[in-house]
Amino acid sequence: MEEVRSSSAWVATHASHVVVDSSGIEKVVDTIEGSIPKIEWNHEGIHYFDNGPLTVQYLFVLDALNFCFWPDKDLNYDNLASGLKEAVEKDKSVFDADRLQKYTGPQLRELLKWPRPLPLEDERVRLLHEVGKELERNFGGKAVNIVESCGKSAVSLVATITRHFPGFRDHSVYKGHQVFLYKRAQIFAADLWGAYKGQGYGEFNDIGSITIFADYIVPAVLKKLGVLKYSSTLSSIIEANNEIGSGTEEEVELRACSIYAVEKMRELIKIKSGKQVLSVELDLWLWSYGIQCPSLQHHRTLSIYY
């Protein structure tokens, strides 16, 4: 996670299109007064949870598919989470490693009860196959074995996932420097921690090492809060709903500057209030804030990483 923090900081200090505003950070920290609103992980019961290994399998499949909803205006994360939940409640073997390797696009749609092709459907199917094959090859078919191999370390879990599953290797090259973002690998650790309330399969002795999960919503919320400022060119692209290419300077800056800004928020909260706030908690608060703002305009990038 130090690679995520340090490479994001490098981007923030060399950015051409996005600025992290220190005064904006100070205002937000003063507003929340060191106490962010507590958001329950399992909001509205959209997630499957049985307190056992099947929940781990469900979460791993969920986070393998947790990206790129915006091209379909009706599709969102809740559809994915609750669709997979309903599928596993009907058939406990639906996420078995051998079955994951065989799903087709139409079968995935049927699983989610979605009436039309999913955004990046071929990529979603490819990643399901990848997860099934690698789980079978190295982890006895079970995501819980990945978790148990990591000795209650979220950092080790992220490293293991990114080592074994190429679809989770969320990094870019920016102005000649490699930048590590690892949104979906980190969110798997955070989902476990949230679902199991820091116990059992969700117990990590280093959950504070996880950064925020750089996606579409968080940068837009940080801009609305005055923490991020965009160049006029970038603002125009976003306001016109024009696509920003994956791996472009603009896209990497939006994500990396979000990580850097929230790390700065954490530091300032600790200085001002003496309280240690987790990036996971800040991310959940920012994301929840964002989905309650229907008019919020986010950037548009076709990506398997978020």
C-alpha cells in the first residue's frame, strides 16, 4: 500500500489537470470535526452474508465484476450486489470455481436478471473465467483460502490477489512513472472487514494500511467539496459527458489525486482531533455522499478497474 500512497503523491505533485486544494481539505475536516458519519457496510441488505466461507466467495466474485456501470444509465452497484446475492441464495454452487470458468455473457445476464448486454460484458465474462481458473489452480477453488493464507494482513491479501489475478492489477504509467491504484483488490479487503465487522474472515491487523478506492464517484465528491480543482479543459470534458481514455494523464490524475487528498484529510483529522480515521471509513462516507447527489457529474472512462 506504500506503493499506492507514494505513487499517488508523485502524481499529485506533478499533475497538469487536477489540483489538490489544501484549504479545501481544511474546510472539510473542520466541517466533520474529526468525526465522520458512520455508514453501515451492508446498507439496505443488498449483500449476501452467511458469516461463513460462501460469503467470501460471493464477495470475491462481486469485486471481480465491480466496475463500469455508467454506460447503462439504469445499472448500478446495487443491481450487481443484489443480483449476485439472489443467485447464490437460490443455488449455493453458483460461484463454484468450475462454474465460474464456463459462464457466457447471456448466462451472466440471466444470473443478474439484467435485460440487455452489460457494459464491457466480454471483459466481465473473461474475468469470471480468470477467477475460476486461478482459484482452482492455486486455492482449492475457494476464495476463503486466499484470505486464510494472508495471516490477518490486508496488505498481504492485496499483494496475493494482484500477484495471482491479472484482472486486479490496477496500475498505470504516468509521465514515465508507474502508478499503483489497486481499487478492486483493496475493496475486497474492505468488504471483508465491513461484512464481518473486523472479526473472523474480516479481521485484519493492518486495515489502516488500505487507501480509498479510486473510482468515478469519489473524485466528483471531492471536487464538489472543494478538495479537488480541475483545469478548465478537464471540467469541459466532464461537463460534456465526453469519454476520458483509460490510462490517460487526466484519468490517472483524477484517481491518484483522490487517494492523495484523502490521505491528507486523514493526517489533518489526526492532527486536529487526535482521532485515527481509516481511509476505508472516509471512502464509504464519500461514496455514500456521492450516490445521494443525483446531479453529481463524474468522469467517464471505460475501464475494468473501477
